[in-house]
Amino acid sequence: MSGLEIAGVLLSAFPLLITSLKHWRDVAKVGSFWWRVRKDHTACLRWIRFHEILYKRNLKELLIPVLTDASEVKSLIIDLGGRDWSSKALQERLEERLHESYSLDM
């Protein structure tokens, strides 16, 4: 699995975390202990959303100079597990942009 495929996997993890937190909230409400965990739950949800936005912005900043069209960047971020993530041409462009840090980043 290439580093770019891992980026897609990480992007798909954020919605899963948010969904699991919502289910956890429902369990806490049924178990009558929601009032004790509400503050921590809200903080955790905010933290996950913040890091999702931060990750997507960093990924866009990395991909925009490499890809010629902004719609390509958008489609990569929308299609998390798509074939475009494993594109050899994209990996070569990133290697050219990142130089010596390419192997470390991947």
C-alpha cells in the first residue's frame, strides 16, 4: 500500500470516528450517564472535526502544485479509496516535489 493510498484510508477514518461517537452518545443516553460524559464527548467530536479539516487542508496544499486541475484534487479527496490514489504518475510527481522527504512521507 503506497503512502497515497494510506492518505485515502486516513480520510475515510474521520467519518467512521464521528459515526462511532454518535453511536456512543446514543448508548450513553440510554444508559442514563450522558450527563457525565457530555462535555468530554463534545470536546472529542470537536477535536476530530478540527483534525479532519486540518488534514484535508494539508493534503490539498500538497496536491495542488502537483496536479494541474483543482477538480482532480477535489475528486481525490472525495473518492477516498479510488484508483487515482495509486496512480504511478501522481506518485512520481509527488516524489519530484518532495525530493528527499518523499520516502519519509510515504
